[in-house]
Amino acid sequence: MITTPTPDPRLAAVHDLSVVAARDGAGLHRYDGAVQDLSPDGVRRGLAALGGPAGTAPYPDPHDEAHVAAAEEALRVRFGELELHRGNPLWHIENLDLSGYDRPYAPRPERDAARRAHLDRWPDAVDAAVAALDRVPAPLAEATLPLARGLAAYIDPDGGPAHTAAGRAHARLLAHLERAAAEGPDSAALGGPALARLLGAAEACTVDLTAMTARVDAERDRLRELLDESLRRVDPGAPTAATVRALQADHPDADGVVAEFCGLVQETVAWTARLDLVPDHDVEVLVEPMPDSQRRALAGLFAPAPGEPDAPASFRVSLPDTGWSRAEREQWLSTGFNRTLMPNMAVHEVAPGHASHFRALRRASTEVRRTLHSEAFIEGWAHYCEELALEQGFRDGDPRVAVAVAQDALRRVTRFACAIGLHTGAMTLADAAARFTEDVGLAGPAALHEARRGLFDPTYGRYTWGKFAILDLREQAVKRWGGGFTPLRLHTALFDLGAPPLGLLRTALERG
């Protein structure tokens, strides 16, 4: 059985208002079987506890103090100023999600017991959700209803009284969201000042959305040029659209995806170690099919959290559904698992990306750094690693590496542009979907799906923002350290901070 020590009261108050992140991201399994109290009263009590008891001293390390203060400020903005738990159903849907118990962090009987205890609490959590969600915009309700309906996968009609009660609670939640979809306000935009506060508070910085939009647009233009130039290098005599189709047609069949990724895991780990790009090379990653409960993602890296026993990480991939038509399976493989994109996915998810970072995260020197994580840094790091691999000559300059880097980065920079546009009112949902069609090549439902995500996940530009921040820091490090600069020195200094808020990255320059 996993036992996790109780942290100091100040850190515990942050975890209590971030139960999903604490349990699944930090590995604090004292929250197993628990739901966060997202009722209006529960949130008020949680906010009041932030900062710890009167007289709580600052943390001895100024960086850790700033890190915790940023986490507290983010919660005050999220639940206090903006009251997102009243307008965004995603917080409540994630509160009900049981997929975290699929990870093998403990013996199965122990995890199954926690899953049952969590399901038992669904009625209370739904009561809190219905009480809290009194200002859900119609577009936001519509965008999150598919996610809410997906929770039905955890309910067994023959599972006994607990499942029956959970099913009734689930039906109440769906009815509440369906009513909001029909009757809620027309606009889901947070507004520019609110979006800037939401972004900046979590990352200990001030966000200028006008300047950020200009940088995002410039990055879009750079990536388009990189993509066009790289496609011409792949086949100088062919139209670029024909080259894209040819690259997509080169993919393993469904039975071969896992095996090919196993080879790519070995390749990226060995390449990262050979160039000594990160401080930890003891990366062990298994490749497995994605469980049904997590198939919303094409692929993902599931590593033991800092509070969990050490074990190999799992790189999971969503294979085509066996019930799909041949055409549907072909489309899934050609656009998601072609041999141009797959190496870039391995760099991002494994080495020097997430798996390498998560090894270091387990070894961070303080509980603050092990348990409070900036999503913008985590995803920004892995996205930065794609560009790093291109710069460092991964696969000896094969132009398909640059094609993949540009294609994946265009999707992510478009997310950032659409998040800003949707929430400042500069874009409609149709405008955002059109942007995904123009810049990423997505069409129809796929483009609309990406655009709608920006409504309920307004920070989904974090990949690009995090990459920008790390690239900016690297430029400063080159100037400051001169001949003493190496990628390893910078990356080690960053990893020593865990997964810090972007506004605190300068500590790496001062201590590296």
C-alpha cells in the first residue's frame, strides 16, 4: 500500500484545491477514492485555507516560496476571481474521472477499491456540480457534453447499488448540461483581461495578449515556411500537397504500430544519451495500446508520479477501433501514425521529452518542486524538444524530421491563436475552425473539435507558450554564460527546478 506523508498545511491547502493534479500528477494517493468539493461552499473553504495558518513562515528557498505563491494565486484567480467552477463543466467532469486508477501505481485490488470508493462519491460530486454550475454558456455546455457523456463508460448497469446510484447522478449531470446548452448565455468568451489573468497567475508573470498574438502569428508564418521548404526537400519535383499525401500513405498497419514505436523509443533514448542532452538517461519506457478510458488522446506518456514507486513509464497509443471501416482505419493511421510523424512523437513523449523530464521530476530536491507542476512548462518542454531534435541533427538531417516538427507545431500554435481569439471575442467558433483548416489542414468535424476545445480549455496554447519561454531563456543563457553554455547545463538547471512556472525560469540562469 502506498503511503504519502502529509505535507505542511500551506502545501496541503493547495493540493486540496487541486485534487486531480495532486493524485494523478504528483502521486499523492491520500486522495485516492476522493472527489474535490467543488460546491460553492467547498470552494470558499478551500480558498480561505490558502496560505496556511496565521503566522506561517515563508519557505526557506526564495524560488520555492515564489513557486507556491504562484500556485496559490492561480487558485484564487481560477476559483475566486473568475469562478470557473460555476461556468466551466470541465472541472466537474475531471473530478468524476476514474481513468487515473488504470495506472499501475499500486496492486490492482488496492486501485480497484479506490475506484469503487470514488464512484460511491459520484452522487455527492454531481450534487455539488449542479449547485455550482449556474452560469454555463450554451457553447461551453455543448462542447463539454461529449466528455460528460463519456463518463458512462465507468458505469456497469449490472454493477449493483453503487453503479445504479452513480448512473442516476450521471443522468442528473447530463440533464443539467443539456439544459444549459439550450438555455445558457450565447457567449463563452472569458474576455481578454480574464484570460490574461488566468494565464499569468499560474505562471507568475504578466501576459500581454496583444504582444503574444503578434508572436503567435509570426511563429505561424515561420512554421509555414519551414513546412513548405522541408516538403520541397523531400521531393523537389512534386507539388507539396502530393508530397504530404505520399508521406501520410507511408505508415505501419494497426498490428505494427506498437512494434515500430518500441524501436523509436530505443532510438530516441540512445540518441539523447549520446548527445548528453539531459541529466538523466535511465529512461525505461514500455509501449502499449491506450486503454479505452483514455482514447481521447492519440498518444500519451504515463510515468510514475514523484510520490509513487519507481517503475517503467508507459507510452500509450490509440490504435484504430476494431469496429471501424477500412477507410476509417486508414485515415486514422495515415494522419496519426505515419512514419514522418512517429519519430517526432517519440521525441516529445520519451526522450529528451516527457520521460526524460519525469525522471528528473522524481528527484527534485523539495516537496514543492515534486508536487506543484506548471502544465505550460511540462508541455512546453516536450514541444521544445521537437525543435531541439531538429537543431541537433536528429536522423542526420532527414527533411521529414523538419516536416513533422512544422506540422505538429502548426497545430499547437493554432491552438494558442484560437484560445486568444475565442476568449477575447476576436474569433467566433466558426473562425477558429477555419483557422485550423487553413493552417493545419483539418477539415469538418476535426477542425470544429479542435476549436471547441479552446472554449473549455482556454490554456491549451500552453505547448507553444512554454516553448517560447524556454527558447527565450536559452537565448539569455547563451549571452550570460558565453563559452560556458551547453544544452546540458541549461537543461540540468531547468530540471533542478522541477516543473516551474514560466515566470520563474530565470532562477535557472542564476543557479545554473
